[in-house]
Amino acid sequence: MVTAAELSTLRQIIDLLKPIERATLELGAEKVTTLGKVVPMTKKLNTTVTEARGLKTRLLHNIQMYLGNVEHVKIYAISTILDPRFKNKFFQQPTACANGISSIARLMEEMVRERERTPSPIPPEQPPVPTDDFWGEHDVLVAAQQNAAPTITLAGGMPTELKIYLDQPLEPRTTHPLLYWERMTSTFPVLSPIALRYAVIPATSVPSERLFSEAGQTASERRSRLKPDHLQALMFLANVAAAEWADYWIKEKIFFKKKILAITTEDEAEDADAAEDAARLEM
């Protein structure tokens, strides 16, 4: 029988393991958990673990052993900083954050130099500005700025784009990094292509492992005659989000309603023509 002291210890152990359970479920439950979440979650694990005698010390030792230096790895630091939900707010070591920002600045410089070396397509000739067009000169100026190659300006030793991005408030935790950077392409023309490359890196192998498991369950022995293209189609359909299915069915429903309405209208018109012809014959 469990004693009162043992029951108290078990409750402490449950409280101790709750943050680890939450992190495990979050990394495994999402379809795609990006690399930018690793550094913030590591910090949360280090700060939310509670007392439970010697178990806390061993758990913190293992967390530190496996994840302690993760923010010093360049790819993790860049991914975290370029995640608009976290940016530079969850680094435990200032030097790791500074190194990540420096790495992003170098990537921006390399991108600008690469664009300068790449011959740009010849822009289409702009028609002459009519003398009676009040806003013609303004339209030509806007078109010229849009066709101009992006440049890097510095603010306090940091690229201006990067500084403006870091000074903005954090996005809500439910924000999708890819959608954010696609939306901000015109605002950050140099930074956004770099961020889009890092925003798609998965944090764990759970998505690929889940995909292989689903493929094995779909292509079972009882379905040995399943062709590769059919298997690919089934795997694709199984991973379509419920919201996309709902949107598809709404569009299909509207389409069929319009089609039925058109057919009904045609039938009514034909019936009216037939009635008119019958009336003429009776006359």
C-alpha cells in the first residue's frame, strides 16, 4: 500500500514531468513543428521544472546535456530569430543571440552581392509620360523603384531591415511563420527570402516517421495490388487539412447549385416554348 510520503513524492514527480509531457505532445502533435521552436522550448523546460528531490537534478542535467548548447548552433539560432513568434526573446546566452544576428546579417550581405552578380532582366520600356497626365510622373517613379535591386543600409551596425523586424512586437503563438513572411515580402525584400528557407525546417523527425507509418498502414498485405499512383493519391488525401476539405466541399456545393439552377432554368424555358407552340397549334 502506498504511504502518505510516497504519495506526496509521486505527486511531485507528476508535477515535475508535466512540462516534459507538454513539450513532447507539442512537438509530436503538430503536423510540422519548425526548428524555431526548439530554443524557446528548451528555455521553458529549464525554467518550469519544479522540485522533486534528486529527480529534478537528474532531469535538468539531461536537458542541459542534450539541449544546453542548442542555441549556439547556427541553424537553430537563425531559425529562432527569424521566427516572428519568438525572435531574440528566448535566448539564455546573449552571445548566442548576437552570433545568430551576425549570421543573418552576413546572409543578407551575401544575397545582395549574389543579386548584383546576377544579370537582371531588362525591364519593359515605360511609355512616355503624357503631358496632360497629372499622376503620370508619379506612376513612372513607382515602377522604377519596384524594378530597382534591393540594397542593405545599416543602422547601428545592423542591417536596417533586420533591426526594424526585431523592433516590431512578437506575433501571436498561433501565427504561421511561412504565411507571415510571404505577407511581409514587400516590406523585407532581402530578409524574407532568407527567412522562408529557414521557416520550413522541421524540428523533429516525427512528420517523416508518421508519413512512413501511414504508408505502411495504407499499403498493407491485403492491398498488395495497389498501384504507386493510387497510393500517392491516398497519402495526399489523408494529409489534407479538414479546413481545406470543408472549403472544397463548399465550393463544390455552390458549383452544383449553380449548375442545377441553370439546368432548371433551361427546362423551364423549354417548357414555356412547348406551351407556346401548343397554344399556337390550338389556334
